[in-house]
Amino acid sequence: MKDATILKTGIIGTVIAAICCATPVLVVALGALGLSAWVGGLDYVLLPSLAVFLSLTAYGLWRRTRAAACCDTSTQTNKERD
């Protein structure tokens, strides 16, 4: 997977999971659909998914900085001068 794809997936997933955790969006939506019995189990799904997407975002940022440091020519030319 490309670094940009990993980062975009992580950020979008994090935002969606955070919105669903912090606001009663799912409670209202599930209640309107008649599926309010599922509301009790939302914490078992939303909080781990938030942790997974935050980890994916951190991994994407780490890969991006590692790739940028690897390809940075300004630090290589400074080392050659010394």
C-alpha cells in the first residue's frame, strides 16, 4: 500500500470513529431504524476501531517521515562536506 493511502485511510477512519464515539449519531440512527438494542454493544466496537485507526494513522505518518528522511539529499550533501 502507498503511504498516502495508508494515511488517508487512517485519518478518515479516525474521524468517523471519533464522531460516532463522541456524539449520539449512532444512537439516534439506530433508534430511528428500530435497532436500538444494538446501542449497548457500540462501545465494544467503536473504541477498538478508534484505536486501530489511530494506530494506522501513526503508522502512515511514521512511514512518510521515514521515506522523506531517506530521500532527503540536503543532509547527505552536508555529511559529504565534513
